[in-house]
Amino acid sequence: MDYSFYDFLKLLGSLALFLYGMKIMSEGLQKFAGDRLRRILTAMTTNRVTGVLTGMLITALIQSSSATTVMVVSFVNAGLLSLTQSIGVIMGANIGTTVTAWIISALGFKVDIAAFALPLLAFAIPLIFSQKSQRKSIGEFLFGFSFLFMGLAQLKSNAPDLEANPDMLAFVQSYTDMGVFSILLFVVIGTVLTMIVQASAATMAITLIMCANGWISFDLGAALVLGENIGTTITANLAALTGNTQARRAALAHLVFNVFGVIWVLCLFKPFTEGVSWLIDTLFGTQDPAVAVSFKLSAFHTCFNVCNVLIMIWLVKFIERTVCAIIPQKETDEEYRLRYITGGMLSTAELSIVQAQKEIHLFAERTHRMFNLVRNLLHTEKDDDFNRLFSRIEKYENISDSMELEIGNYLNQVSEGRLSSESKIQIRSMLREITEIESIGDSCYNLARTINRKRQTNLDFIEKQYDHIHFMMKLTDDALAQMVGILENPEHQPGDINKTYNIEHEINNYRNQLKNQNILDVNNKEYDYQMGVHYMDIIGECEKLGDYVVNVVEASFDLTKEKKGL
């Protein structure tokens, strides 16, 4: 079989199309689906069992575990599923994909999802050019979905056509009589083959051909099937290359789950394969050897995945800890999901309010970190570093918007329960807190945009301006640190709010002083008018941010008064 360098370039191009589709699909999901799809998925994956059933159903319908795991990775990347929920869905996908193996064995038929990709683009193109952001986001999602499956289809078609050339693998006959080493070797061969072909179903077809031709025994075919279960995880891991830490962890969880499963089956390999063989012989009796071995392999595939799920479903937390240890959280990679608030309501309104308070404190900490990123951005000179830091601040802004909505929706749900009048006033104060904290995030983003606009002029502030900006940012940082400390400690002292007021008065006075001085400096030609505008935009935004801090602190003290019954 000829496989030229041009064919190899087409393979790389297919991979690029696949990764780009994954990225666009994930971004479209995040923009459009956000809250609604998250609630649906949360309801469908409330526990491990429903998560497994969801994965089984989706994979049985679309007949591709690779497609299911890729979508799961994109959902995790968009913050629509937690890592724990994704592991359950991936386990179900492993069972669902065995339906495909049975169809290949019985009918030799498989639905080609890529056939729907081009018609989908026809629906997506008008949405892309829509003026409404929601429709545009749907269009982006459909484009990404289409590109993803077009990329998958191209990956399969541009890979070396091993399925159509099974004689290429006839050499494996030389390695069939080495006992345990043969089994281990065929596990490795199955893994590598599936990585190349990019579809466990295609590798399953190769395995069936080899067994039907008598090149290998049923035992070695089963070893190939075990390898295929490891190799099929490469698709999700490729998709996760463009994702965040949680997405990469979800893809790695798929690999860890399958590797653990293969290890324990290898330890019980002989009794396990003999049991499957006896089961098929008992159910179907003697028949054509080629048909019998295909049913045995399909049954082995199903039994392996079902048993693996029944065992590993109790080890979800262990798998989660394992992948978190292997892929630690990056300092630069913020998660979209809330830490303390889950999809379901807590048992009592009081506990729900406590959890929401913890989430609000975390929200405040994130906006404080966002402000520190802005301070770093002011002195970042290299273009790559600047763009990377600016993108990170944009991501914080998106997280800030999402957190406000999710905490607000959660508090509204809590308020619908039976609450005391004090608890209802507490919730109103907390809603005010999250609104003002989100405004702090907006101010931080406005500061970053002002710094970016200043950078594009290729001009710079003079030393005196930098000194004033540094002092104003130091005051603002002190105000934010005071706010975070107050939110962390529910028992406030009267002096705490006075400290906040004192910092705010200092910020206001300093802003007024700089505003008057700026007019004199521009008139004296110390710097041009444009630099004066950018300079005062930064000073003015810091003053606004200080006002929002005072509002948060006042809301927090109102909350404390209600708790104490004052």
C-alpha cells in the first residue's frame, strides 16, 4: 500500500480541522447553552448511575464512543459538566459503544455522522450572520460540530487503510505462540492500531477479519479488543489539547478508567475468555466458525465494559484524585464552575445560605486576583506575554458574569422555600453583594482595555503619571483586600467598615487632586492630551471600583445586622 508524504500532510490537516471544530464547538456551547444546558446535564447526571445511563444512551444513539467522549470533554471545557459527572458519562459511553460492535458483527453497518456535517453547515451559515448573539452562538456551535465530525471522518479516510488491507497484518502469525507475552503484545498492537485508525469500530472489523481468516485465536482477538479500548481514548485526549485543565483531566480519566479495566481483566484473562466462550456456545450453539468468533468477540467486548463499569463506578473519587494528581491545576487556568453550590438544593435554607456566602467570598477573591492581573498588565512589555495576560483577564470577566448569574439563580431558588423574614432580607443583601462584585470585575476589565488602548498608541506614560497610577492602584488594592477579609469573617467589627470608608475617602480625594493636576500638566505640555485621557480613565475607573467595594461592604454589614437581629 502506497502512503505518500502528501497523504501524511492530509492526515495532519484532518487533525487540524478536528481540533478547530472542537474549539469552536466548545466556545459556541459556552456562549449559548451556558446556564440552561448545564441544568439539563446536571439533572441527567445527578449521580453515578444516571451519568452512566446518559453516556450509554448518547453513545448507543450516535454509535461513536469517540464522539461522546469528545462532546463530554467540550462540556467540561465549557463548564457544563463537573469532572465527577464526566467520568460517569464516559463509563456509560464505553458500554454504549459495544452496541456498535454487535451491529458490525450482525449487520456490518454503521451510521456515518459525518454525512450530516455539510447539511448542518447550510443551517448554520444564516445563524452566523445573524445580528442576535444567541443565534450567532448557535451557528458557531453547529459550525464547530460539523467541522469536528468532518475532521474525524477525514482522519479515518486519510489514515493508512489498514482495514482494507488486512493482509498487511498477516505477519502477526509469527507471534501467536508466546503464551502470556503474545497476549500482552496483542494488547499493544490493538492500542496502536486504534490510535492510527481513530475508530475502535474499524479496529474491531480488522480483528474480526484476522480471527475469521484463522490468523489468530479468539484469545488473541480478545487481547486486541482490550488494546482497542485503550487506543480509542486518544480521540478525547486530542480534543482536550485545546481545552482547560478540567477538560484534560476528563480525557485522562477515560484513559485511566480503561487502563485499570484492562489490567484487572488481564489478571483474570483465561477464566474471563473461557466464560464468554461458554456463554456464546450455550446461547447460540455450534454454527459457522467465522460467525461464532465474531459473536464471541462482541460478547467479550460487552462483558468487559459492563463488568469494568460495575467495578469502577465505586472508584470514581479515586479516579478523580488520580487524574488531579497527574494534571495539577495551573495557576493561569481558572475553572468555570462554582465550588460550593451544586445543581441540587441543600436540605435547609440556612445551609444553602451558608454555602452561598462561601461562594460569594470565593467570587470576591477572584475579582481581587483579577485586579492584580491588571496591575501586572500595566508593566508587561512583550507582545506575547501581554496578549496572554489580557486574554486571561477576559476569561476572568466571563467567569465573573457566570458566577453572578449562577449564585443569583441559586439564591432565588432558596428564596422560594419557606424562609423567615430575616433570611429573606439576608438573601436580598447577598444579591446586592454579587451585583456589586460583578461590577468590580467589569471595572477591572475596563482598566485592562484602557491599558490595551494606550499600548496601541505606541506612547507611554511619564514617570510622574506612573507614580500616581501606582499609588491609586495600591489604595484600590487595599480596599479590595479589606473587602475580601470582611466577607471571609462573618463577625464584623464596627472598625472594619470605618477602615473601608477611610480608604474610599482617600481614593476620592486623590482622584480629585489628580484630575485638577492633569489639566495643568496637559497645558504645560508635560504629556499630550491623549495620554492625559488614558491616564485619567485609569484613575477614574479605580475610583469607581472603590465605590463598588464600599457597596459590597455595606451590604455585608446589613447582612450581619440581620443575623444579630439588630
